[in-house]
Amino acid sequence: MTAVDELFADRVRALKPVPCDHPADVLLSLYDAQLGSRHADLAARWLQSQGHGYYTIGSAGHEGNAAVAAALQPTDPALLHYRSGAFYLARAAQYQDKDGLRDILLGVAAATSEPISGGRHKVFGRHDLAIIPQTSTIASHLPRAMGVAFSIARAAKLGVPSPWPADAVVVASFGDASANHSTATGAINAALHASYQGIPMPLLLVCEDNGIGISVRTPDGWIKQAYGQRHGLRYFDADGTDLAATLTMATEAATFVRRNRRPAFLRLRTVRLMGHAGSDVEAAYRTPAELLADEELDPLLGTARLLLATGYDADDVIELYENKRAEVLGIAREVAGLPQLSSAAAVAAPLALPDPAIVEESLPRRSTGPELLTLSQSINRALSDVLASYPEALAFGEDIARKGGVYGVTRGLQKSFGAARVFDTLLDEQSILGLALGAGVSGLLPLPEIQYLAYLHNAEDQLRGEAASLKFFSQGQYRNPMVLRIAGYGYQKGFGGHFHNDDAIGVLRDIPGLVIASPSRPDDAAAMLQTCAAAARAEGTVSVFLEPIALYHRRDLHVDGDDEWVAAYPTEHVPIGRGRTYGDGRELTIVTFGNGLPMSLRVAARLPGARVLDLRWLAPLPLEDLLREATTTGRVLVVDETRRSGGVSEGILATLIDAGYTGALARVTSEDSFVPLGNAARQVLLSEQTIDSAARKLLHP
């Protein structure tokens, strides 16, 4: 027990009634949610002490957020802060058949029967409560919340079915410390940027301000200073320890957003009771007087004052508190020791690759044309086919609309499909990905573009922490289909520097469940893009589509005018995880991808015993093709334009060894360096000469 719990009865008996205008039954219902949240926090610590609980970050002191749930419709999508337990219980109580308390404690116990993540993490989420689960990465859910708010009106405009009502309000809760994170400030800026242009943005931002982030204090008045005077952001402020005041202000804020379709910021002044988590020793950084002052502002005591004014006496209020304790402990005893995930296969089940048959059935219609296409032209036509076949598809990013992209890859798409489906975004990669994440859970199929691979790195957590993890933490109940196009790799002539010639993709290959396509040939690119789009639409797959900038407009392979790097638009399907072999040499297999393919093909043309395997997919690697081609020759040279450390070649070599390959192995890579400007780039990027020398050494050791 804690002082907050031990002294509760004494403090209630010392209270004086405070009347309010809200009906007694409303207060009682919300008090029940507050009590459930408080005792769930206490039960989490008890479960941990018994060896059956694994999560003790609680909501104590924030229980006023129950009133925010009451101010909204139960169908309004919610993305919740990890201290929003009372909100979750109040939302669950709006449905007669939902047991929110059991949900929370099943999550604490990591039980497989927990309804959203199945024991993978303790999250506030449930599909039939319109609560999208979030992990505890600071503010990482706000870009998605902005994307959901954008997508409500966009789906309606396009006539695309959406899981959200047309008048829905999106609510996202977060703490005062999170409000300073670049993810939060970027998402809020993007929401205001859209709203400023008249784009509907029904987003209610709820900052639960307890004045401290773990042990770091938020300056008094900072949240109002930072957000109270933002043009286009309606600001509301309420005492979150006063349920009546919170309900009044939250209702006003929600009504404003619903009517005006504009964003609003609701700050709730809260307190943090019982520490950041069960392991937190607050005495190390807070004085006894500060802790006592917060305990006296306990929101449960605030609600007790209101109930005392409706005819309840202190003993009634205390009895409700103790009855809820007994109820929660009873549930805690039931969930203690329930089955947990017991195998790697069970844990990773939501990350399974899409069903190839379902993907093939969902492929977009292909246009026809006899002409030979460059890589850029082929991708453009594939995007056009996806947009024509899937009315819910959207293409967006920096400069992709009227300009048609820096390299012309999206030229003409806005003219063909309209500004509602092909549009420019602000220059913020976090917000581009957040928009895609919100669109994906709102019935749309996003095809976002990141202009250069180097630009992804400031926003990659939106892939790792949000996109790839959503199916994992919701057992596939929520999906965020996406095909993220990224122009990347090196070898651009006359235009360079490391921001435009980036070969760092290790962070992408480290994300579980993420599909990474890396086409080199025009026909492969179109077919693979269609596969990624079909997998996203049918199975909710998140794919990254890496496009080699240096090959966009190439036409020739060996000599000028040979037209061996253009191709007809494909008629064949390219399944995820299947490579492509060139040649039938029996002495050496060159394994490569991206810009390595044309260099390797030129080398192989000089070596009659060589064949080339284009991986095409970097995750999952084409294991079957890789092992077959390797064992055919017994000699493998991996040609990897990425860096030697953390590059793709490390994974290829490990895959071959794990599969039992015992033949000769070698690799050539780019250097462990950023790519410099000008001709100096040749000193660090992999060269055709290096490939040739390594291949001959393998053939003639």
C-alpha cells in the first residue's frame, strides 16, 4: 500500500462538499472509472510482488481524464497516453459488454487472452472501442493522430469507406514532458499547417500536465506559454483534479473541434501520484512537502467532494472505494498465472509475411503499351495503375504533385488523378509518415514518398515504433497499409554529397515485419511496386520501396545506344522474396542488388563462367533463390553498394552460412564512410573494377 491509499479514508472524512451542475449519475459513473484505474495501479504492483505482473507505470493522479472520454462519442478514435487508464475505463463503460478492468489487468499480466496485444505489451487499445494501441515511445503517436484527423474528411471526399464517422473527433493524449519532443511539435505544426489551408483537421490534443517527466521538472506555465497563443490552435485549460471542471471544459473543447473541424489543445492540470512507475523512488528528487501537496490534490478526493454534495456521505464514498478494491483484486487473482506467449513463433505471428495467393488476387490492373520504359517511367506507370485500380490510394510527399518529383517520377499523376489524391506535403518527414499512418488506419492506401534516403533518418521511428509495430501490438486488428517510396543509394553524377547519395539501410533491415523492395530493372520495379501495393491493400503490409536514383533515367548497359536498361511494361507478377537470375554460368554466382546489378552484369559478361542473382528484395531475403544459385556454382561473391559495417552483405553471408552453405564466399562493399561531394565519391563507393578483381580472385585463387 502507499500513503495515497492508506490515508484515503481519513482524507475523505475531512472533506467538505462542493456542489456542481453535473448530474449525480454522471459523476458516479466517472468516479467508478477513476476508482477502477486507481485500484488497477495498485493491483499492478501487487501482481509484480507476486511474480505475475510486468508493468507498473500507472495513471494515479491523472484520473480526471475519465471526463475527456465522457465528453466524446464512443466511436471517436483515441490514441492514448500511458496514464490514460481512467479514460479507457470510461470509454469501455459506454458499452455494456466490455470489461475494461479485466483488459488492463490482462495486459499487466502479459496474458495471451488480453484482447488487443495478446500479451505482447501492456497498452491501452481495443478495436471495438476505437482505441488505437500505442507503445510508450514519447509522443510518437501524435503524427498518426494528425494523419487520422486528416483522413476522416479525405476518405469521405473520395467516397472511400472509413471506420470513423464523418463527424468524428480524434483525441490524442500525452504528457507535459512529451509536449517538448520534436515528434509532438512537428505533428502539431503539421495539423495547424493543414488547418490554415482550410483542410479539415478535427484533432483534440489533450496534454496531461503533471509538471514532471520522470524526474525532470516542467517549468510552471510552460505549456500555456508554448501552446496557449498558437494561431489556429484553440486553447482550453482545466483543473484535471476537479472532475466537474474537466468535464465542462472537455465538453466545450470536443464540441469546438466537432463543429469547426479544427484542432484544439486541452491542457489538464494533473498530479502524479505513486511515482513514475513502481521502481521509481521519488524521494530522491522530490521533497516530502511536494509529495504531500500532490496527495492532497488527488482527483479521487476531488470527485468525492462532488459526491458529498449529491447526498452521499463519507462512508458511502469510502465503501465505493473499498468495493472497487475487492473487485479489482478479485480480477487480479484470476489473471495471475494465466498463459503467456510461450514460443517465438507465437510472439512473432502478427509479423508474418502476406499470403502470396491473396496478394496475387489483389494486384492492380495493368495498363498496356508497346514502348520500352526507363526505371523512372516504369515506376510512374505502376503508380498510375495503382491509383486507377484502388480508389482509396493516395500519393503524397515533398514536390511530387505539380513538379512531379525532383526526378520526374510522379510527373502527370496529379493531373490524371486530382489534387485530393496526389498532393504535396510540408517539408517534414515525420509528418509525411504520420499522415500515412493515420491514412492507413482510416480506410485509405497511402503511397508516401521520402525525397532522399538520408531524409528518412530523422523520422525512422515512425516506421519502427509505429508502422511496423501496430499489427504486432494489435494482433492484426489494426493495420496501417503503406508503400513508402524512397529515392536512394549513390552514384549520381554531378549532384552529390551524403544527403543525396546515401547507402545506409541497416536501420530498415532491423525492423521486424517490414518488407524492403530494391528493384534495379524497369520491369522489376513496376511489378514489385504493384506487389507491394496489393500486399498493403489485402494484408496491411508496410513496405519500403527503395529506388536507385542513378538508374532512374538510364537506357544503356554496356555501350551507348544498346537500350539494354529499358524494358517493356511487365505482364508477370513478382512475389515478395523472390530474386532474379541472369546467365547460366557454373563457376561463380555474383549476388547483388540496386546499382550493383548493372556493374555485376558487365563483369559477368567478361567472365563466361559467372551468373548473377539480383536479390530484388532485401527483407525478406530470397533464401530459396540465394541458396540454389550459391550451391550451383560453389563460389559466391556478394556485391554490396552499402557500407561494409552494418550493410546488406553481412546479412547475406550469415543467411548462407545458417542455411548450411559450405562453398567459397567473398564480398565487396562500399567503405565505412559518408559519401563526399564530387569525384571524391569514387574513393568510397564500390566500383566495377573492384568487383571484377574480386570475381577473378574467386575463380582463380
